[in-house]
Amino acid sequence: MPSSLSAALGETARNAREATAIRSADGALSYGEVADRVEELSQILRVERGERIGILLPNLPQLPLAFHAILTGGGSAVLLNPLSSGREIDEHLRDAGVRRVITAGTLADRVGVAAPLRLEDPGSWRDAPADAERTEAGKDEAVVIHTSAMAGRARGARLSHANLIANARSTVEAMQLSADDVVIAALPWAHLFGLTVTLNAPLTVGATTVPIARFHPARTVDAAVALGGTVMVGVPAMYATMVAVAERRGVPENSLRVAICGGAPLPAPVARRFETLFGIPVRQGYGLTEAGPVCLFNRIDRPNRIGTLGLPFPGVDASVRDTAGGEMDPGEVGELCVRGPNVFLGYTGDSGQRPEDFHGDWLRTGDLASVDREGYFRYRGVLKSMFTRSGFNVYPNEVARALEEDPRIEAARICAAPDAERENEVVLFLTRAPGATLSEEEVRALCKERLATYKQPGRIFVESRRA
């Protein structure tokens, strides 16, 4: 097994230099071209070993080039969500000790505490300062992604090369991925689900990945048809909208052989309707950033059980445990715990993994589950303070902290309301500070300034404190 993701890409490029690695409406890049451009960008970046460099980009063909250029130089990539606000981005950059960020277009305007390196002018990267005062990164660290904001502030999960290679290899086995596959990358690569399943795994076996910069159901289906997509990966909200489009205009002839869903439980009616329309089942899985991310999956060589999270991923152990860490019997509901080579190094700012996040060597997921006697797991709810919206995690305490920093707001409370298309709607209750005036329009403007797109409340209730 290669020692790093960049070594894995180099091995694929040596074995299949002319094969197509990345394809989009604008053209294609072969594995040989990708390897050459990665080497060129690495020389321009002059990455210092252990340096963390941010990437703030949508799914563009240049993102894998920047990502592997950082890794080739011995650095690690801090992946930043383009849907995040400037405030959130700067908070994550400070937490990870990042001084340089690869970005493009107006996204550069959201970077305030680091030097933006624009894709439009890579030659100027040579003059960008490489600050010597850095947070020390683990020698095996490859990626930092911020998550787990239950306490109000996101923590940077540190994933090693070994973590990501192990999960990519397991993805290849569970999906039966091969060099003949064309993977539609509609999930953001800034999200570990998208990075592992639609980028790392395909590039490991010489498959082709098709980046979709912004998901739109009709355009995504059209791209899959036009570019010969064989693998679709998404969250429930994406499949629900694809079903709606297909029912309205019909399903074009396509090459899809497998559809994979994660991020939140997939409603059974959506799963059944998609299979009726497209002729293939949607296979549900489960994961979390701290575990590479995939832990459970309805794998291709086993029966697809609608309504379940599937079986443990190859190389991953999964178990349902009680509050003391004891294993529970089949059918009983407890906390889902996992272990394996996919489990992360720890969080930024820590010396390693926190004991409170584990039962012995079992990572606590904060999710409730049960397992049947055949080994299939079912989702049973959450222990942690969070909910999902369109596949992204929303942490009420994090949203409240961001809003309560405004002196006009005495208190903020966030909850979820079920939504058929987006899993949940964000509902916000605000109490004005004494003497303050604050309209709903002003609250929406404040949310837009401080919060990621998927955290924006759909319903807002503003009240004054009662005397």
C-alpha cells in the first residue's frame, strides 16, 4: 500500500498515464497531465514539511491539483467549505494556524487572516509569504476538516494519509470500483464524504472523476448522461430533487450502475422511486469526518436493505454500546461506535485523541443505532446536539454563539423542523437585548454575514425580553 495519497496518485499515473483522471464540460486531464501539473504547482508553492495550507474552492478540476501539490510537498490541506461565511472561514484558519489559502474569484474576498493564492495567477504564489510560525502538524497528517461544533465552536479533525488511504481502499472494495468507472462528483470535495468517495477512491484505481461545481438536479443528470457517468454519490436532498426532475421530464438513457447515499437517513419512498425511475438501487451508507469518513455501507456484493445503514465497511469494526461502553445485544438501541485504520489522529490544538471521545479503542459517534442478527445497522437518532440540512451538519450551539456576539441579541435558540426536501429546516428564535431594535430583515442580513448558506434559518421569530 502506498505511504501517502500523493504516492498513490503517482503510482496510478505511472501505470495509466494516458487514462482520463478528470473530465468536465471544458475538457479532460489524463493521469500523466495531472501528475505533471501537481509537480509544477508543488515547486511553485514551496511547501514546508508540516505546513498547513487552506483550500477554498468549489469542485473544480484545479482542486485535486492544488490538493496533491500540498501533499507532495509534505504539507497538509485544510479544506474550507465555499458555502461558509468569511467569519467562519477565518475562525477555522486561525484554529489550524493557516497562513496561505488557495482560492479563486470572489471567494478570495472571504479570506481575511491569511494570504489568498489565486488560481487565476499561480505565478504570483512564488511571492506569497510562508510564515514560519505554524501550528505543528503531525508527520502523517494529510487533511484538516472542521466539524463537531456541539460546544459552539468547530474543531479541526486531523486525518492522516493512512486514514484516507484505508478508507479509499475500502470504498473501492465495497463499491467494486474499477478503472472503467466514471464517478459523478456532485458532493463538495471540501466535505470528507465527497473527497474520499468521489476523488481519493477513483484516483486510487485509475477511474475518472467528473467534478460538479454546483449541484443542480437536471444539470447533474445531463452531465452524467453526456459524460458516461457510472457512479452517482449524493445526500438524501439530492436524490429527492433528482426524483422530482425525473418524474417531470423522464429519465434519459444513462450508464449509471450504482447510486450511493450518505449524510442523513434516506427516506424509503425516495429510495424506491429512484430505483423505479433509474433502474438501480440507492445504497445507503454512514460515516463521520473523524472516521475517514465511511463506516457502514450497503455494499455491492450484498443484498441492499432499504432503511438500513448497511454492514461495516471493509476493515472497519462497528458496534452498538451502552453508556459505560459495554456491547449491547442485537435489536437494542445504543451509541454507534467504530474502530479501524480509518479513525482520525485527533483535533487541532490537542496533543492527540481525547479520551472522552472513545470507549477504549472505540470511537464514539454520538449517533444512536441498533444492529440486527444479520449484521445490518439501523439509524435510531442522535445523542449529540446537531441535525442535518441537505446533508450538512448544523450545530445549534455554534449558530447561537455566532448570533449572540451581536450586542442587539440577548439569546438565540435554534431547532430543526422536518423538511421533505432538505431533511430539516432551520428555525431561529431570538430575544432582543433590552432597549435594542432588531427586525426580521436585519436578522436575515446578520445570518447571511456570519453563517454558512446551509445554516441560514428558514423561519425566524424575534421577541423582546419580558419584564
